[in-house]
Amino acid sequence: MTREVIVKHLTAARWTVSATRHVDYEIVESPHLLDPANPSLGAMPPGSEASGGTRLVVIDEGVEGAFGDRIRSYFASRHDRMDYLVLPGGDEHKTLDQVVEVVSRLNSIGTDRSGTPPIAIGGGVVQDITGMAAGLYRRGIPYVRVPTTLLGQIDGSVSAKNGVNFEGFRNRLGTFAPPPRTLIDRTLIATLPKRQISSGMGEMLKMALIKDARLFELLERYGPQLLAENLQDDGPATREGRVGEEGMHRAIAGMAEELQKNLWETDLKRIVDYGHTFSPAVEMRALPGLLHGEAVALGCVYGAVLAARRGMLRYDRLERIIATTRGMGLRPSHPLFEDADLLNQALADTIHHRDNHQHITLLRDIGVPTFVEDLTPREITEAAGVMADIGKGLSPLPGRGADFPWKG
């Protein structure tokens, strides 16, 4: 009798899970949010049903001083059960410790999985901290954003991202956690300091340069008026309509269009990163001397200088960009954008963030972007020298010297 030996080749087991998550979130313009007659602020966001528990309201310190009593009166008039946490604004406070503080408060009041979504009322720092806390708590709960800065209303309102600074790097830790609803109320920015308005207009400039020549024309022609009015459209309507409203709507719509097709950033070639290649390092080095939108505007000008020196962008376009930047109350140059060593370090870090690619957005014209992958240290250094000339009021055009209309 023979014994048959059967040998089977066993391979490691493998299971593959494929899933698609459909995400819908809305940005809703709702004027006079703090009026008790307006139900928007207290309403539950899409997909959530009130559980009767306590909801947390995270408030920016500056907003607490300006609107704290009205916020509390609003919810008191509705007999809503609310708890309040006031946090400082400013990028120097955009830390993991602040996220933990929000999570701790969510825990202490017994926040439900979906029935008691927190509300973040404030600038971008409070929005990021609350959004990151909501993304981590119970592995993710819904929340509502109420941005109270121009920057938050036109840029952060659309983003799915939240982040905090870590070990000297901007937004090094973060999550993708868009809230089901963001509420926009332009009246909340009516009393903001002009510098905050200018900072927000820096992000409007970015959107104009990468995809919306009409928005650039609005900023170029009406920038000083928009700044003077805090985008409230206090003056008479122009032939084109209400300029502040159109400008904000175009900026929000443009950002939404770009993010929707690449929400999770699976494609790292993003035109919305224009102005953000070198500015994060500059912004962190300058803290608290530069606001985010100020740094972005500087990055936009620097990018235009790089493009002009390559022969991609006409110099008259560069001059218009610089003049428009100034018209919005923003500086077109800064000593840190004249520091070639810092800018080269900034690019090196950005390349890590983009998986060893430059993916640098430059301009062929206003509203017409392209990508380059071959920017050199020499180009960065020479462009830094041009930024130094611009800072002195000199022309960026080679050989033109002091013959420049905004010298001084």
C-alpha cells in the first residue's frame, strides 16, 4: 500500500475592502445670525437630530468681547441647553493643547455622537481647533462653523481641512473633517479692524489670480472701497451691482469648485496652493507679525515675480498685481520674503509635503495658472532680490530703477 502525500502551496490570506464615502456639506449665507428671529444659528445641521442634550459653543476671545452677550441671549431666547468655552485667537494659540481642551469640554458635558453638535464662532484658529476636536472626538462628530473673519468666510468656510501648528511648522497636524453646515454672515465682519479685512482680501487675491480675472478686476478697481466699507456695500451700487457681495460670492464659489474635485487632496497638484508654497515658513517665522492672508498675498506677489522673470507673465501684469495688493492695504513685500535662505528652506519643506515634487503654481496671465517642477535656488534668490526692490518702492522691471508709480 502506498501512501499519497499531497502538498498544498499556501499563500498569505488577503482581504480588500473598497468603500466610497459620499460627502455633502453646505455653506449658507444667512445675514443677521444673532437676531433671535433668525433660526439658522440654533438649527441642527443636515443629518443630525436634536437629542435634548447640551451643545458646546466655542467662541473666539475677540468675538466674546464683541458679541458674547448677544450670542448667549440668542440661545437663551430659544431655551437651548448650551455650554460656552472661550479660546484665544491668533496662530500662536493654534496648538494641540487647545484641541485637547475642547475635547475635554465635549467629554465633560456629555456630547452625543450626533445629537449635540458643537458650534465654533470665531476666526480661523478657533475654527481649526474646534474642527479638529470634532474630528477626533468619538472618531468624528458633526459640528457647525460660524466664521467671523473675512478670511474664514471666503476660505476656511469651504475647506474640509483642520489643522494645528506643531514644532514650528504650520498645520503640521490635522484632519479632514468638514462640518455639515457653515453659516456666513457678512454683518459679523462690519466692525473688524481694517487689517483683518485686508488679510481676508489676500485670499480673495489668490482666487482671482488663479482662476477669476473678473474678481481681479473688482479688486483692482474697488479694492480701496471694499476695504473702507469692510465689504458691507455701504456706498451706492456700481453698474456691476453690489461689489462686496459679488466679490465674496465669487471667492467662495471659486474655492468650492476647486476643492470639490479634489477634496481629500489625492492629487497634490493644486492651483489653490498658489501663494502657499513659501508663505507658511515665512508666516511661522514672523509670528505673530504676519496674519495668514498677509503672508498669502506676499506669496502671490512673489509667485508673480518668479513667473515674470521666467518670461511667463508680462511685467505689466506683475505691476498691476503689486498695485492691487497695495490698494487692498497689503504690503507687496516683507523682509522675510527677501531672505533667500529662508525661501529655499521653505521650498525644501514644501517638496516633502508634496511627495518629493515641486508642483509650484505660477501664472501665465491673471486667471491663467500653470505648474512648474524645475524652480532653481538661483531663481529663488534672484526673485528675493526683486522683492527687496519692491519693498523699497522700486520697479520689478529690470533696468527700470526708481521710475515707478508707487515709489515711497
